Amino acid sequence: MDGTLPIIRRHWAIENALHWVLDMAFREDEARHRAKNTAQNLTTLRHFALNNGEAK
């Protein structure tokens, strides 16, 4: 189990960094999109924009 903890910590560090960027760049925590699948569509667009911007 000694090798598992560092892997889990790295995973959560990456997860937390991603969500921090999404919140700061797109104010994601303040978004209140509730109509049908609007929230999922906007999340997909935000992730696309973030990944596209990092690739350049």
C-alpha cells in the first residue's frame, strides 16, 4: 500500500489544479445553468477551451 498513496495524492493534485483553473478562468462555481443538458454542454466547451489553450 506504500506505493498507492503517492499515486492517489498525485491524482488529486491534478484534479484540484484543473478545477481551480476552471473556476478562476470560467467562474465555473458561480455558473447556474440548469436547463436540460446545458451544464454538461458548457462543461465540455470549457474543457475543450482549456485543453486547446494549453496545447499552444
